Amino acid sequence: MTGRSPLTPVVVRTATEGDADGVLGIARELVADGTTYVFAPETLDPRARRFVAAVEGEVAGCYLLRPNQAGRGGHVANASYAVAQRFAGRGVGRAMGEHSLEEARRLGFKAMQFNFVVSTNGAAVALWKTLGFRIVGELPRTFRHPTLGLVDAYVMHRFL
Amino acid sequence: MTGRSPLTPVVVRTATEGDADGVLGIARELVADGTTYVFAPETLDPRARRFVAAVEGEVAGCYLLRPNQAGRGGHVANASYAVAQRFAGRGVGRAMGEHSLEEARRLGFKAMQFNFVVSTNGAAVALWKTLGFRIVGELPRTFRHPTLGLVDAYVMHRFL
């Protein structure tokens, strides 16, 4: 525990080159943890816009926002989020979620879709529901959880 | 009409450099038609294996097969198919579908998932159902159809 107040403001902003170490640290945690993410080619998508959540100047989270499909599917946005473990439970995910919905609207997207929310990641599923998403797909046994074995993932969606 | 018999055998095989013009011709038709496909980054995925369906030595269709996700989602395959307009209704899609399921099994995949089957593409939806797929997700108004406007797309899935 760091002793920071849970009310410490979270500033979400466009990522800069100076954030690279912080973002890489979060990615390393996710790989080591292994319970929530697949690393999809989307992380290399040149169309992705990159943002970070900063708490007291530290990179507490990051997300990327992009079209979920090209061309005739390009009006639907997709985003992927990650929170540093030491900032869990501090509202960083919610701040990034709200920021990304605003940003997607601003860019003219008509909806946001998450393609692969691991069903056992209850905090994420609950957060997205409070932000207006609903489950529109259930992908059976599609994520190999490191301790639970094959578990389902959800497709989640909301209009903007 | 070409006068070929509907029973002309379809040979599905690995794509070679000599197929490039035939494949490009099919891609151009799809772009011009615009009713069935989004062109996703998957078409550039270096992990994709490429196949063609040949009828009497002509490229009548093509498909690519790849992991749908990386890492902990890598046991689920994904495939994208296209049939040349002049070979429509000749069983080319079905031959490629069956071939891709065999190939995916051979490669050790445990399931096949299609992420974006346009709901108004009735021939495709019906074909995948006869090949054992079911709809596991309904993505609302996610495809901008050139004449019908915004229509749904399906996520379809089957175990192997």
C-alpha cells in the first residue's frame, strides 16, 4: 500500500515518448499475470491512438483507441486498457473508460465494442456494465486462464 | 454463365505466387461489391496461411487461416473466405469451409471463430450453419451496407 488517498485525481492524457517506460512496465505485469489479456495485433495497429492515466505524475494506466474494423465497419471503436497493479482499485480504469468514450464520440465513432473481455475478470465486466456496455457475445472456452483453464470471453458493446 | 457443370471438382490447395493475380481479382470484386466484407488488418497478418480453391486451373476462391487471438487465445482459429463472382453457387465456399476446418484441426486448433459475418449475407450464414457453426454474438448496426444502411454482424463459432 502506498498510502495515497483513493480520491487522488487521475489525469488521462495523450501518451508521449516519456511514458514509454511506464507503459512497458504495465505490459510486463500483464504478461506475468496472464489472467486477463491476450496480446492481439491491435497493440501494433498504426491507427491506434495512445493515452495514459497519470496519478501524481506516475503512469498508472494506459489505453489505446482505434477503429474496431476497417472500411464499412470503421464507425465502431475499440479500446484496450491496462492498469498498473499498484494502482488497482483507485478508479484508474473507470477514468480511462470514461475518457475513451468521450474521445470516441469526439472522433465521430457511433459505438464502442470490446472483442475479448475475459469472463472471469469480474472487475472489468462490472465496470463496463456500469459504463453502459452490455454483453452481445459469449465466446466459449476461448481464453486459456493460467489457473482456471479454458474460460469464456465476452464481446461487449455500447452505442455512443 | 460459363456452361461448366455444377459438379466440376474444386481443388483447395496452398496458395502460390502464381495465384496472386487471381486472388487480387477476387479482392477487387469484393471491394466493388461492398456488401459482405470489411477489410481488416487480418489480411496482412504474417501468421496467416493462404489457400486457394481452383476450378479447372482457375482461381475460383481464396481463404486465409490464422489464430484469432495471440497467446492465451491462440487455440481458436479464424478464417476469411472469398469466392469469385463468376464461380458463385458452385460449391467453392463449402469446399473451402470444409478444407479450412480440416486444416485447422490438423494444426491443433480447438475451435474456429468468425468475428464478423454480415447478417444480411444469408448465403454465408446458412453455409456456416450447415458446417456446424452457431451464432454466439450479435453486433448491432456494425456494418455499413452500401444499400441497406447499418446492419448487424454475427460472431459465429464451432468447436473442432
